[in-house]
Amino acid sequence: MDRQRAMNAIREFLDALGEDTHREGLEDTPRRVADAFAEFTSGNFMSAEDILSRTFAVDGGDMVVEKDISFSSVCEHHLMPFFGKVAIAYIPDKKVVGLSKLARCVEVYAKRLQLQERMTADIAAAIMRHLSPKGVLVWCEAEHTCMTCRGVKKAGSKTVTYKVLGDFPADKLAEAFAFIR
């Protein structure tokens, strides 16, 4: 990110809103906002492949479920935050990954200007591509501030998306949904 350019743009944006960018409360705002968006978009510089590359051999194919992985992201339509939890269930085929790696994979995709639907699908695709499980389910439930603070203003409303890839038998899928809800 070109930090100085971002700070200049933020200052210009504040000026366009009619704000006095030289008043005490706004003097350092361009730097703070630029720093925040550098963090919000840090996933652009991370790789799911790097994170999911260290695996461990396993016998059998019992389902692995990690749930309540908290995340925050920024909606690419309004540049407003959305936040929630992700659950990942997969049926290994000879290899698993350390549990922290699943949470880190969520961060790779959450820390971008994002759509919840795409984030959910991208996490599932990355796990499928790099772990080659028999099947994967990614479930995401999030609250979007573009829905709660502006527009329709429905505080507390949540959006649920999920993606299933590979061979995830109906009984295992039902079991996974029972775990993650």
C-alpha cells in the first residue's frame, strides 16, 4: 500500500465531506485510517498455500471440525466492517493440518475487501486444493454493519453462507451441521 497516497486521499475525502482536517480531532485521522486499512487488507499479502502446506499424515477419515473461528472483514461495497464466526469441517484423506492453520486460513480471506459469499467459497476451495480432503464444509455467519448501521438499519440481523465441496456424505453433513450450529 502506498501509505502517503492513502493518507492524502483520506484527507481529501474528509475535506469533501466538509470537515476541517486541521482541527485537533482530525489531524491524525488520515494516518490512523490508512493504518487501519493496511491491516484490514493484509490478507492480500498472505497465501493460503503457505499456511496449509505443513500437514500431518493420518490413518482413517474421521471428520475434523473447528468452529467459532471469529473474524472481521470489510465489505467491498460500502467499505464497512462485517464480522462473525466461521466453522470448518473436513473429512481427511491421509493428511490433516494443525488446527491453528484453519483459523489462519480464515484470516487470509477475511483480511481483504470482501464479500461474505466469496470469502466462504475461497476458504473451502483453499482447503480442498491444499489438503485434498474427501470433502469440506465451510459455514460462515456474520453481521454486516452496512445492514445494521445504514440503509435498512436492521440491528442484529445475520447472514449465513456455506460451501460444501468434494464427497461429503449426507450423514456426515448432517453431523457437521449439528456440531457447528
